[in-house]
Amino acid sequence: MKLSKLSALAVTTALCAPSAFAEEMSNELVLVSWGGAYQASQHKAYVEPYLAQNPGLKVIWDESSAEAVAKIRAMNEAGNVTWDLVDAVAADSMRLCDEGLAEELDHDEVLAAAPDGTSATEDFGDLIVSDCFVPQIVYSTTFGYRTDLIDQPDTVCAIFDTEKYPGKRSLQRRPIDNMEWALYCDGVAKDDIYDVLGTDEGVDRALAKLNTIKDQVVWWSAGAETPQLLADGEVVMGSTFNGRLFSAIAEQNQPIGMLWDMQSFDLDGWVIPAGLPADRKARVLDFLKFATDTQRLADQAAYISYGPARASSAPLVGKHAELGIDMAPHMPTDPANASNVHVYDYEWWADNRDDLDAKFQAWLAK
């Protein structure tokens, strides 16, 4: 079975000596992520080497990170938290932390220092945006397009130009990014986007712009959907995470190009649901320290084009593990790709997400 289908798949191993405190830790670990190429990169870089050190451990993957906030809320209310460690975007981690649904951490106490002794908090720097958040990657949401079906676009606003670029598009079924791109392409300066979006008139303006293409949009929830829609020719352009597009282009040789204009920078990392039993929490902390050290974060970049969150990991990023190509030029942070970047404001979205979600979903239902 492919790693992209790892939902609820148990993986076991018995290769090397167990961790020193294995008897105090749970022998099962439930990890929650996003599926697809990204989850596969986590499995290869983090889970496989950790399993090699922990015989008898069972790792179960769940692919529900897109619904992390709602599901953790529901688990907490039911008094039955079944997840151990959850991959979440920065804004969602802040929401969970603010609601007391995620564990607050002393990052220097629970995470490994850099090889030169630099503390974890200094190594991760300002990417630690919440007391409950352990950063893994810097990634972007950007656009792919079919190179054989449309001319090469040079601006994100091509998504709204159905005359020059006819055909279906795909956009994520959420307000984040879509609202910002809509305002930008309606003439709002980048620096003013969140001021405008913070008003009822700004929300209406963004939705009105999106309304101009609404009947041409295929809405997606999972990051793997746009690459598949592009590969099948069901859409001519669409948004998704840059690593998913890299996989389709470099690994699968699909006729897809990457549009970096106004790519939306974001962070992804781990959160621990609040209230885990002692043995499960001990296992989580043991895995978390291992999986977020300098080498492991650099190793992940050998499988997917996301920038590691630790400063000490960046110099260790090398070639793709299977293709042998240099990964640095495929990172969203590469200067050639970052000439016009949208810096996603996760703090603003943490404060406004529930309200904007409701308005966006109501608009979708019309």
C-alpha cells in the first residue's frame, strides 16, 4: 500500500534496541497529518528511523489534519482524545492553544538543541509562534497550471482571467489565501490586504471578486486533489501546496508548471492534544524530540520541497533522495521563487477564522 493511503495503517518494526525508557511509554503512537507526498516524506524522514530504534512500536497514521481543530474540539468534549500528535498549520495551533486544547511546551526542555549547542528556541527563532507549536516546515500555497493547455501565466491574477485562460480552476474550500488573492487582484495593495479584509465591506469585496469565477471552480479539501485534477485535465490551473506540485512535476513528469507569484508563505508543525495519559505523552515527547532535531528536518527536504524550520537544518539540505536533483532551487524560499510573496498572517487568521469560515461557507452555499 502506498504511503499516501496510510490512513489508519499500522506500521510495525523490530530492528534495533528500544529507547531507554520504553517500558514507561505507550507502544502505540497515533500521528495525524495531511496524506499524500507530505505524509510520505514524514514517514521516511521521521517514522522509519524512529521505528528502527523502537521495536514493537505501532505507528498509526490518520490523514485528518485539515479538520484538526473541529475534531480535537469534539474529542475533548467527549472526553476521548484518540490522537497523540497532530500536524497543524500555525493558525490552527494558535486556536487550539488559546482554547486550552493543546499542550503548552517548554521548547528548550523538550526539544533537541542544534549540533553546535544552540538552543531549540534560538534555532527555530520566530517560527515558534505559539507555546503549543513545534515548527517543522516553511511551505507555500501556490498555483500549478497545465503547460500544454494554456499559455504560461506570470501573475496570480490569471486565476480570475477566464478569457485569456479558459477552463476550470481549483481552489481550496476555505477563505484563507482565496480572500487575499481576490483582494490583491481587485487592486488592493499587499500591505493593505488585512486592513481591508478586517471590514465587512472588504469581505464583501473579496467574495464579489471570487464570485466572478465561482462557476468555474472545483473546490478541494486535500492537498493531493489539485495535482490529480491537473494531471487528469479536469482543471487548467489550481492552488495547492508547493511540495505537492513538485512531486507531480519532478517525480511524476506531469505537464505541469509552477506559478510562484503571490505564493502564500505558511508554517506547519506539531501540536500535542491536551490531556493525554502519562504513557502516551511520554511516547509523544520521545518521538517529538527525535523527529524535530536538525538532521531529521533536513532529511525531510530530501523527499519534498519544503524548507526545514530549523536554521541549523538549512545547510544540510542536499539532493532529492531518489531523483538526485538539487532541492534548494525548488524551495519556496529560494530567491528566484520569492520575488513577490504573500506573507500569510496566521495571527490575524487565528483571531478571525471562525467568523470568516462561516461567511465563506454561506457564500459557497448560495
